[in-house]
Amino acid sequence: MRCALGRGGVRADKQEGDGATPKGRWRMRALLFRPDRITRTPLTGLPLRALRPEDGWCDDAADPLYNRPVKLPFRARAEHLWREDEIYDLIVVLGYNDDPPVPGKGSAIFLHIARPDYRPTEGCIAVSQQDLLAIAATADTGSAVVVG
């Protein structure tokens, strides 16, 4: 299926802010969705949670909650998961740099919805909403994304 990858290419030595998609095999951890836009609960074998406007993801390497979900407003730099555009209407959280997170190795690496023109991401993997729903429907906690 068609996808968009990071503007910094694919890198085995991913670093925070480089715009690269990390090379490797990344387990699917959970599926998050915007209940105001995805009105039918997605089918999935992944842990499932509806997003809330206060949901964020810490991308500040100096913070103890680096590469973890946080509640906004947050004391450090954090990405907003409740966005005006539609790219985070569905998010598969990937198991990149999370067990445990290493400061500066990259954060918020997700499988999410691509922009209509499939322009590069900030390091995530992006596919169409239809493809992401199909992926989620067959995914469970043993499923993974492979970036080569």
C-alpha cells in the first residue's frame, strides 16, 4: 500500500528532530482514535482508546516523561494529538524507543493517516484512512510494522 515516510528518509540511527523514520521492526502497541470524527469504533485486536482534546505526547528529551503520553497543558514540550487536520484521527502507537525511552533517540513514532498528497512526515509512517482501518482490523499486540 502507498505510504509516506519521514522527510529525513529512513535511518538506523534516528535522533529527535531529524525528521527520519527509524529503520527496524516496531510492534503495534495501541490504536487511538478521534471519536468526534471516527464515529464507528474501529475494529482491532489492539488496545483501543478514544482521544481527548487534552491528549499529548512528550517530545522533550530532557523530561522524565519523554516519549510517553501526557495530559496537556504540559510542563515541557509535547505534541498535540487532538489536531485540526485529520492525520491523527487514527493513530497506531508504535513500539519505537519506548522500553525504556532513551532521551534523544526519537519520540512519537506513529502509524497515522497520510495527508492527501502523501507529503513526507516528521518521522512517522502514514497511509490512507481506509488502509489504516484495514491494518487495524487485522492487528493485535503481536503485529509489527517493518521499515527497511
